[in-house]
Amino acid sequence: MKRIILSLFIFLLIGLGSVNKLVGQCNSDNFSNACIPKLAGGFNFLKSYKIDGEGGKEKVEYSYVFTKGTQYMINLCADGQATDGIVVSLFDSGRNKVATSKINGQFISAIAYPCNATGIYYIQYTFDGSTAKCGGSALGFKR
Amino acid sequence: MVMRVLVIGCMTAFMLSFIGCGSSNKEAENEDTEDSVEAQGPSIDDQTISAILESIPSPLEISVLLKESGTKYSSSILNSADNLSKYNNNYKKALNLGIYGTDLGYTNIYQQNQDGIKYLTSIKSLADGLNIGQFFDVETIGRLATNSKNLDSLLLITTQNFNSINKYLQTQSRANLSVLLLTGGWLEAMEITCQVAASNPKNKELLEKIGEQKIILENIVLLLGFYKDTDENMASLLKDMEGLKAAFDKINIVYTYKESTMEVVNGVAVIKDNSTTTIQITTEDVENIRKATQLIRTKIIS
């Protein structure tokens, strides 16, 4: 009898662990979808990006060809109002940093980038004291 | 005894719940794969292909540029929505889905609703033929298209639909179709831009816009190259696109990096980009590019 109860206990523990893992999983799709309507007025939606730092990832990176004469906006969404320590930085093709959302220690939830140089850019998301390491982002443009 | 029955009952229920979850997942997987068109294996991993695909800009950017530069709407430069019946295989369907996608974006930007609905109908038909029609809510898009006040929503929903299709194709190991879709969309944007530039040869911004497409073309050629050994159609398209790339060879894009500055305005980090690019392109280059683009596009839409 004791064996059965012990087995049941272990089985339940494993099961609950799986459930907890599911509950704790990063639902970055929700965050990226939530970010789309938060693009400032006049910006046309282009892409949404998932930011999932699970598994000890230090950064999440995407690339996009930005063109001269176009203004781009990249915003951030995470749990709560703030960015939960998620920082978006923009690098040009030569890996020079062009923009970041962490300015003077302040986490900003959106960057506006009036592009003056056409080329491939890297949109990099990093985690600076982030608790959930989970969020989403949207990219928009206007002329 | 009662306790034993209770314990065994709990364990059985618990195990069944797991088995249940497993079988429903399998059903979902089957549903997803049933509609898959046989994929041609590329010579590189899916993640690399997805990363390159994601970097290719939306043709909508060019349509907005044309509208805002004062260029008048012209339906004659688009691929007629009536050409639909010519596209009978997946290769042609995917390429022309991309072409019609750009045409739809162009009609939307110019708020030419009647034309837009024709393209939407053709798009839905091609998408159904590729088993990706579920991503187009024709009723909603059609309703949005009838009122110019809905332009933002219309652009948003159509962009989301195409993004969803591309993501779906990539998860279904059908990225080859995604490559074709984006290639078609880009070629059509090139055709429209070249046609407009031909009638406005002094518009420097348009010439530069054509010249900077060199960067995107390089990525498209790279993508097509991954399929050249496994897909005859894509190998043939690659050859044509390499011909177009040769027309771009004389164009120089000079990039000068200078550190940018930033300030926070109303909660937004506003960047001042101090870097520049100079596009060195002549009207002769544009004419060569226009001819090469037209040649490929004619093959695709015929």
C-alpha cells in the first residue's frame, strides 16, 4: 500500500512539474501581437517579433533591410507596463550600434529610427535584469 | 480496499489524461501535414532560410513611397487579376501569389477598392490552391476595402495574413514556396518602380530606390541558390535572377558610418542617424534593370 501511495506521489510530482513548465512557458506570440496596436499613429505594421530568452539565451536577434528616407519604429511589450529589462538595440551591417532602448539607465519601450543609410540591420533583444525573459515586439514604418 | 481502488482510479485517470493529450497532438500534426505539398529539400537548414526571408522588406514600402511622391495610380502596370487561370502549378501559383500580393498592397495604398477586391479574389484562389487559403479572411478584407476610413486596418490585416502564410510555410517545411512568394512580390515591386521611373527619369529618389534593391536581390539569389540542386524551376529562376543581378553589378552603394545620437521624446527613444549611403546609379543602369526585370516577370505572369 505504502509503495502505491509513494508511486502515486512521485507520479503526481512529475505531472505537476510538467504542468508548471507549461504554465511558466513564454507565450511571446501574445506579447508580439499585443505590441502591434501600440505602434505610434501613422506607422504601418511590418513585422512582429517573438522574444523568448528561455534556456539561458543571452540574446534574440532578427534582421531586416532598412531603407533611406523611411522612418521605422520598434516597440517592446512584456509583462506589465514596463519592458521587464528587455532592451532592443539596432546594429548596422558592420555591427556598429546605431540605436538602443536603454538610455542613461532608463528602459524605453519604443525606438524611432529615421533611416539615413540603406542596408541590412540587426535587431537585437537582450535581457538586462529581466525576470521572465519573455516578450514581444513590433516593427512599423512611415515615410 | 476502498483506498486501493481510489488510488488505482486516480492513477488511471491521470495516465489517461496524458494519453489523451498525446493523441490530440498527433491529430493536430496530421491535420497540418495533410495539406502539405511535397517540399523540396534545400541545401541548408530551415533557420538560416527563415532568417534571410524575414529580412526582406515589404513591397508595401515602395507603394507608399510612390503614393507620397505624387505618382498617379496606374492599373495597367499591374498583373491583371484575370490571368489567374494561367497559373496551374505550385511554382507559378506561389510566384503569382507574391505578385498579386504586391498589386493588392498597391491598390490598397491608392484606395482603389474595386481593383483591390479583384486581386483579393485571385489571391484567395491561388492561396486555396496552395492549401494556405485559411489565412485569408476575404469577407473581412472585402468589408474593410469598401471604406477608405479603414485603410490602416486593411493594410494591417493583409500584412498579417502574408506574414502568417510565410511563417506557416516555414514551419511546414515548405519554405521553398515562401521563397517564391517573396521573390514574386519583390519582382512586382521592381516592375512597378521601374515603370514609374521610366516615365519620371529625373526623379532621383526613384533611381536610388531601384539601386538599393541590389541588397535585396543578393539575398533572393542566395535563397534561390539553396534549392538549385533539388528544384528545376527554382534553378531556372535563379539563372534568370542572376541575369538581373548582372544588371545591378555597376551600381555602387557607398556606406559611411557615423555614430548616431539619441534623445527621449514622449517616452520614445528618437534616433538621429548620422550615417549615410550614396547610391551611384545612372539612367542607363535603370533601363538595363527595367528590361531584365520585365523579361523575368513576363515569363512568370504568362
